[in-house]
Amino acid sequence: MGDEYTPDRAFTGGILGMGGEPTYAGALSYMRRKYTRDLEGVDIAVWGIPLDTATTNRPGARFGPAAIRAASAQMAWHKPWPWRLDPFEKLAVVDHGDCLFDHGRPEAIPEAIASQAKAILEKGVSLLTLGGDHFLTLPLLRAHHALMGPLALVHFDAHSDTWRDELPPRFCHGSWLFHAAREGLIDPAASIQIGIRTHNDEDHGFNIRDADWVHEHGIAATIAEVERIVGGRRAYLTFDIDCLDPAYAPGTGTPVCGGLTTHQARSIVRGLHRIDFVGMDLAEVAPPYDVSQITALAGAHLTLEYLCLRAFRKG
């Protein structure tokens, strides 16, 4: 293998650079990043939230973070196509492990997520979070809001997740965005939902470009809409894997036909390099429903596109 070979890079490697380990072996971390709780000198921490107790249909997303990490191993050997850059030479990225919470005390989980996320953000480190069901975005936005104020939201999903809910918020992945808007964590007028294809009587002021709109108008027009709506605002990116058609992401809790292809989604995310993102999460990968693990692979690719666009913006 040569002098560059580093076995079990997740534990023995540094926080910069990629490659140098067989794709099929070794200790698994996200993209072979160093597995550490030390955030000194780190730009972005990859963090898992193995939660699926807020799902309304099929559980299993608690296994999502581990599956995305495993799928990412085969991508960690060389510069990602078509970026022609090693994002980990420009950005110091580590795998920070998973959020710790007591599954037997669900009422305490939102605060556990928010407080641990806030502690990471307070160190000047950005978060890339692997889910887990989509409820996790609400406490993550609370943590970001505490330090940054209201953000624009770029939201990929088959569902609006803005169904009206009683107060205080229920523990549900279908109403987290309703509460995020009600709490002033995001600005709906500067936010966009992409790929929606389920009915909701109310849009709550969000700009919606549903799946049919994306199919009809194409990738470039979708990117242009995100740029027009978000503008120069700081933004947060949340991607529910069920935004993809079940043909491309069968391993999810609430699949809906007619969604985006993996190519469309990757190309749109790749084209958002002009948006000032402060963080991202990818939710609802549920490996038990996908024996081939293509859903986790899609999640790994989409999160890597995000890291590449962050690296590209850094220059």
C-alpha cells in the first residue's frame, strides 16, 4: 500500500486529508474522519442522533447514523467527483460520535439534543448531523438560534412537517417545522421547501417548490429559486431522505412515490455553494427496509456534497 497507508484511520489518523485505507476494512467513522471528542482546531463535527421514537409510521431511523457511516467508507479513498478537491484538506472535520440521551425519558430528549448541540456550536464548530427521525431538527434549530438568531431554512422532504400541533410541542416528526416557525427559530419568508408531495391545508408562509415543480422546471431553476428566496441570509440545510423517490431511497419510515432522483438531489445540493450555510442534518435513513443499503449510500453522498460546497466556499 505504500507509506501513505494508515490502518484504522478513524482512530489513528489526523483531522486533515483523506484516503490511505481499504474501502472494505478498518474501523468505521464518517468518511474515515478521526473519531474524537476533542474539538480543538475543528471546523465541522459530524454527529449522530440515533432517534426514531418520534416517527409516525415505520421505526428504524435510530440505525441511520451507523448505516451512513458504513456507506461512506467506500467514498473516502479519493477526491469526490466532480469537485476535484479534497474537502478535508480545506476543512478540519471529525466524527464526534453520537448524541447521548435516555430513550426511556422521551420528555428530556429535546433538551438533551439542544444542550449538547449548543455546547459544540459554542466552540466555533459547525455541525453536520446524521439522523435519526426528523424531529431532531427542532432542538438543533433551537441550539443554532440561541447563538445565531433566526435563520433561513432550505428543506428537502416529501412532507411539509408543518401540520398544526398542540402546544407545548408533541414529540412528532410531522410537526417540528410548525413549532420551529412558531418559536421564531427560522424565517418562513426566507425559507424554501423542495420536493414536497403530500397534502397540507396550510403553507404557514413557506415557499414551496414541490416535486412536480422540480421535475418540470429542472435543477438549475431549483437552485436559482433557493438563491432568490434565501438571498444573503445565513441558512440551515435539512434533508429528509424521503425527498428521494422510494426507487432511490426505500429505507425510510414514510416513503412517498414521485420524488426526486438521487442525481437531481445531489446536483441541487452541489449547486448551492453560494448559500451561506451554518449547518446541516440528514434525517430518516432507516436501514431495516433496505437490504442493499442504497438509502444510506445516498445519505452519505448528499452529506459529502454539503461538505464539498462548504470547502469550496472557504476557497
